[in-house]
Amino acid sequence: MEKKLKLWDATMLVMGSMIGSGIFIVSSDMMRNLGSGYWLIAVWIITGIMTVAAAISYGELSAMFPKAGGQYTYMTEIFGRMTGFLYGWGLFTVIQTGTIAAVAMAFGKFTSYLIPALNNSQPIFQSGSFKITWVQILAIVIILLLTYINTKGVKNGKFLQNIFTTSKILALLGIIVFGFLLVKDSQWTENMSFGWNAFQDFGKEVGNDLVPTGWQSIGSVTLLGGIAAAMVGSVFSSVAWENVTFMSGEIENPKKNVVKAMVLGTIVVMILYLLVNFVYLNVLDRDEIAFADKNRPAVAASEVIFGNLGTVIMAILVMISTFGCINGLVLAGARVFQTMAKDGLFFKQAIENNKNEVPEKSLWMQGIWASFLALSGQYGDLLDMISFVIVLFYMITVFGVIYLRVKKPNMERPYKTWLYPITPILYLLIGSAFCILLIWFKPQYTWPGFLLILLGLPVYWFINRRKTD
């Protein structure tokens, strides 16, 4: 593959893939689970530490295996074809495509703030609870449009990524600055007055329907359950940085630039996320964050900051953000499926590059399946289930750093994980706590996603049986 992406392009891909719709939405659900500004900040800091620790650990693998496929390649090289396939299976069925669908739907929903007719019109088709709306059609159009643009060459996708990522970073910085300069009545002190015990107080104040009664009977451990449930949102908002590893085959000097892009990109994004939440806590009181209209605290905050124009400003910002995010996900994901096809683990048609040196058929397979998920309306449920599985795959990959150090200490390592073994162990400890607490407190977020991945086993066995026949 041609090396068309420089360090700046790779960093923009990391940041653009991370910043989608989550940061504008998830803080409402997080506040309902936590009830305090202290805990909201603490959970974002924990998520930030997790994310950067994973990126630093991945850097060692990206330097050892500087080729297309990224995380799929690492898992295949370290743990074998079946583990790599299960990751790729999950990526195609829901992790990558489901995220594309969800972010495209967010684009459509925020567009409806500017074009109310999108929301107000009757469904195009409805049968029982299933319906097809104009917002879904717009989401599909955006997915297919960006898929088409990316079939025309890496240069086009790179240009879009750089423009939209730069735009949304500048816009976020504007929201952060104005969120403190233009607001006269700060809610910061009140939001912080609830202290570290706000979880229990919040439950009593707003009713037990928001704090499941089973949690309260466990006593002090209840709070940990709130943290784990809240982290579903912050983790979802902080994934996809590893998309840059999928593009390693097209990045200049991948042994150095991939790790630099991952570490720099994740650090900057997590700082931005923390500052945006500071704005929420400064502009809105606790209930306004927790019960923002349609779970959109960013819109509520923007209305306070900018007045009547706030809704329009935030809608435009989210449209820019989600458009750039979808482009990054579309650009990177298809490279994994192409690499899987080369290994005999995906449709062989995905192998070919077109005249623009991009995997066109792989791009269209990804785009069509993401469009189907958007049309089905099931992407939201799937993504609730998949955060757990994403962290599990991150943990397996990070563990691979330690595994290779023990099993193959003499392998060439152009980059070594900073503060090894503290960094990977830190990630594994936080990730394990997150997964265990979710299994304990929120099993509906865990077993369905795990089951979805296990469904890949018979597919893998069928593929390999067909190869040996």
C-alpha cells in the first residue's frame, strides 16, 4: 500500500474517530447514575487514564507489527487465527458498523433541530414497533456518501478527516471558553456541594426507579455499581482511537508515527472531554444535566450560553463532529476486513484494491451492513451490549504486550511501552473492575454482547472446515 498518511493525518484520524456524538449526550445518563459533580469528573478521569494507558500499550504492538489490520493483526499474531477472527467478526457485525450507524443516526437527529420537518413528518413505513423514518434515511445517505467518497482514494478521505476534525476541535474549544466567560450564574459550587455521597442522596431525592433497589441492599458497594454503569457511556465516547492501527499499511514510518498519533490523540481528546464536562457543571445544575431534554446536556448548556441561538450552534457542531467521526470510521474499518480476507477469514472479494488503491468492495460491504443496522433501529441496543466486549478485546490486546515480553523477550521492539509493566497492568486492573462490576450490577450490558461474539465460533469453524475439505 502507498504511504499517503503523515503523523498529522494519523493524529487527526485518532481524534476524529473518537469525537462523535457521545460527549454531547452521555453525561446525562452518567449523572443519573452518579448524582454528583465530583463523581462525574472522577469517572471521566478514570476513563481517560484507561484510554491513554491502552494507547501507550498498543504502541509497542503497532511498532512490532506495522501493517494493515491493526488490532486484528496483533491478536492473530499473538493468540492465533481464531482469536483474531472473533475480534474481526465482532468488528464487522456491530463494533465498527454499529458505531457508524449510531453516529449517523445522531447526525440525523441533530439535523432535525435545523430541519424540524425531519422529526415531525410521519414515518415512511411502520409495522408495529418497527418503523422507517426520514432521519434513518438521512443517516443511510450520509453513510453511503462517505463510503463513496472514500472509494475515490485515501487522499479524499484524509482531506475530509483533517478538515472536519480540526473544525470540531476548534468548535469544542469555543464552547469550553464561552461556557465560562458568558455564564454569569455558575452552578459549579452547587454541583460540587453534594460531595462523594451524592449517589445515595440522589437516589432518595429522585426516586428508586433511577437507582435499582437491588443495588441499595448491597450497601457501600452500591456506589461502585453506579461508576460501572456510568462508565458504559464514557467508555463508548472514548473508543475508536485504535482505528489508526487499521491504517498502518498506509502511514509513513508506522513504527513511530502510529504510537505517537495514538498517545497524542487520546490525551488531547480526553482533556477536551473533561473540559466539556466542566462546562456542563458550570452552566447546568445537577437535575438539568441528569434530565436534559432527550438526554442532550450539550444542547441545554448551549442554550444557556448562547441564548436562542444555542440550539442551532450545538446542532451544527454535532453535525460537524458526527460527519467527521463517520468518515474516520469508514476510512479505517474497511482495511481490517481486507486484511481478514487476505487471511481467508472474510469474503475474498474484499481483497482487491480499486484503481485508486483503496479496498472498494470492502468499503461497500461495511457501508451496506451499517446502513442495514441504521434501518433496523437495533444499533442502539447492540451498542449498549458491546461496550463490555470492546473493553474485553482491549484487555486481551494489552495482555498481549505482557505475554510477548515473557514468551518472546528477544523480539525486536522499536518502541517499548512507557513505564512497563505498570501501564498495561493499570489498564488490566481498571478494565477488569469495569467488566466484573458490569457483570454483577448490569448483566444486560454484558452477556448479549458476549453471546454475539461467541456466535462467530461456528462461522470460524465452518470457514476452516471448508478450507480443509
